[in-house]
Amino acid sequence: MKKPIEWRQVSVEMTSIIFAVLLALGLEGWMQDRELTVRADQMLVRITAEVKGNRIDLQDALKENQLYIDGISAALAKNEVAFADVAPFIKISAGGGDNAAWSSAKMTDAISIMPLDTMKTLADIYSTQSYYIEYSKALMLRYADISINIQKPTETKDQAYKFVMHLQVLNTLGTQLNEGYNAFLGLDEIIVGE
């Protein structure tokens, strides 16, 4: 004989199964969110370390370039400028510009849960950093021509002046970049001319 179906028991079992599946899916979602949060935190730690390292390199470069600017400017203040007066200062320092941690973060889904303000600040920093690096590369590509032309007695003063202008532009970009680094790191430091 067939046993009658106990609908009440079937509905309790089905409800229990559905509840267990929903609970499992909820836990899985929570675990994935937690893992994503941990990865985002790790990315932010790496990016912060990268920014700190870039900042140190940049500050060194800004100080060195300011010495070159001051040296060439002092030589240009004379009536007659000889190559020997400016030669020790015809140098370029561009500092670092690592962006590996930022590039890695952009390739993962972890960046999607970082605070929007943090992402915007970082995007601005790395955009400025890219522009700074491109300008320094362009200046370095012109360095050979500048250093050759500056040795010609008739062009020393003009070429030295142009070189100082390029270094000042590079330092202006670097100062803006340093301000971005400082804002991200929560610092209020001015470094050029210390």
C-alpha cells in the first residue's frame, strides 16, 4: 500500500533545502567580498609604498635640479658666460616614476571597491607622474644637442638660458607631482630650496 504524501513535511524539507542553498550562496558572496576587500587593501598598501618611494626619488631630483638651476643662473648673471662656468651644472635629474603597483591594481577587480576619492587622487597623481616622466624623457633626448651647442662660445649664454628654462619647467611639474604625493600621503611638505 502506498503511503500518503505528507505535504507539510515535504514543504518543511523543501524550505530547509532552499534556506540552506540561499545561506550557502550568501556565505559564498560574503567570502568573495571579503577576499576582494583584502586584495584592495593589499593593493592600496603596495600603491602607498610605491608613492612613498617615488616621492623620495622625486624630492632628491628636485633638489639636484634646483642646484643646477642656481648654478647656471649665477653664471648667467655675469656679463660674459663661458662654457666652463655652466658645464658643472648641465645635468638633469628626473627621479623615479614607478607605476607597477598602480598598473597592477587597475588590472584587477579589487580597485572597484576602493573609495572613489582615493581612486581619483591616484589617477591624478599617476597622470601627472606620466606627464613629468614624458617631459624629462623629451629633455633627455635633447640633452646631447643642448650640451653640444652650449659649448659653442656664441651660443653658450642662450643655450644655458634655455636649459635653465627646461629645468624650471621640469621642477614645476615635479613640484606639482610632489604636492599630489603629499596630499595622498597626508603630508604638508615643501621641498624645493630646503
